[in-house]
Amino acid sequence: MVKLRLKRCGRKQRPVYRIVAIDVRSRREGRDLRKVGFYDPIKNQTYLNVPAILDFIKKGAQPTGTVHDILKKAGVFMELSLNQ
């Protein structure tokens, strides 16, 4: 099963997270299938590759709670409902 989840990057006390599609059995820093965005909680910036995210969700990928909140705030699920 594939999940959309956060992968921590950055230095000490300055986290930056990549939003990645990754196998459930992999650890947090494990090998990802594809990078689909990033999230900077300090600057409150988000970049999302929406077509790739929608493609993974249509194929059955499940976002984690935090990623779900980020996608919901960006309006990705509204685009998903419009496409269907």
C-alpha cells in the first residue's frame, strides 16, 4: 500500500518536509516512490505537484493525517471532486 506522507529534511531546529509517495513498510527516511511537494512550517510555505498527487490518490494512495490537512487547506480534494 502506498501513502502520501512527510519526509523530514533540513538542519537542526529548522525542519523542512518533503511530501512523498512511499510504501507503508518503509521508514520515514526511506526510499520514496516520488516527491510530490514540500512543506516549510516555519515560513508556512507549501508547494504541491497537484496532478501527481491526484494521480496517486486515484490509484489508492492514502494521505496521513498531517498531509491530509495540508492538501485540504490547498483545496486538492475540491479539485478531485470536480474531476470526478
